[in-house]
Amino acid sequence: MKLIASLTSPYARKVRIVLAEKKIDCPIEVDIPWNADSRVPDYNPLGKVPVLELDDGMPLYDSRVIVEYLDNVSPVSRLLPEGNRQLILTRRWEALADGIIDAAVAIVLEQRRPASQQSAEWIDRQRGKIERGLATLSADLGERHWCHGDAYSLADIAVGCCLGYLDFRFPVIDWKTQYPNLEALQTRLEARQSFIDTKPPQS
């Protein structure tokens, strides 16, 4: 089993954190999908990371599929709750966090286009998704210590990767002042060894 990933991908970071929390030893093959010599399309026809190649050669994608597989393959530190409603609520947190990342990535890609081809309207539309998403994350978290229930779970991992990516790519977004409960959650998460070890490189 090996993970094909970019070290700056927040989706790949989510998987890497799950691997660490589950204490699953898995080698990482670093590959940047945007590079001309990328082999990512050989594993995933959509050309996206992360991809988990199983021992039998079957590739799993995307991150949501991979983390569910990993949580079920080892009983250590279960990150997805039992019971349909609890599971769905955890997945709801993950979907919102991933959706905020989707909007942020869309802005990053748009801003890499020549200035004359960029759409301010498109960027504003994605920024609105980020702003509404953060407001909802904060409202749903409230004064709780963890996102869902009384324990650390995949919901926290997904939100932590989302907030970390915003800090990495959009430090100008001052979400911490507006949402101190999210900042407190991020502080707790970033103190965990799994988050420390997967922090994206600053280069």
C-alpha cells in the first residue's frame, strides 16, 4: 500500500493525518498533479491527489473514500462514529470543510491564470463560499471542544485541514479574529503530533 500525494494538498493532508492517528505505516510517493511529468493520471483518471494504491494494485480516490477505508481497516483510534445519524453528521462536517477547500483551490487556480484572463466575478463567488462556510463552521461548533460529540474525530481532522489551508494560501483572510472558537479548535489540533508532522512546507 502506498499514498500518492502532494505535500501541500489539504485533501492529502487529511489522509496523512488519518494514517498517523490510526498508526498505519504507509510510504508516500510525492507527485505534483500540475507538473508536466506527473504520473498521477496513471493512478487516478481525474488527475487528482491523494490516491491510495492498495497492495493488489487497486487505486482508491478521493480523500473521503480513502479515509473511510483506512478507518475500517484498523480498529485503532476510530475516527468515524457508529450509527447512521452520527456518521452522517460527521460526514456533514467533512463535506463543508472540503467544500471550503474546493472554493479556496478554485481561487488559487484562477489567480495562476494570466491577469487578463482572470474573472473577478468568479473569485468573488468562491470567496463568498469560503465566508459562508466559515460562518457555518463557527455556528455549528459553538462552545464545544470538538466538532461532533465529545471526542476527536474525522470531523475535526477535516476542519483542521481546511483552516490550515486557508492560513497557508490566504493569510490575508482574518478568520481568527471573527471566529475565536475556530481559532481555539485549530490551536488544539495543531498541537497534535499528526498535525505537526503534516504541516505543509512553506516554500
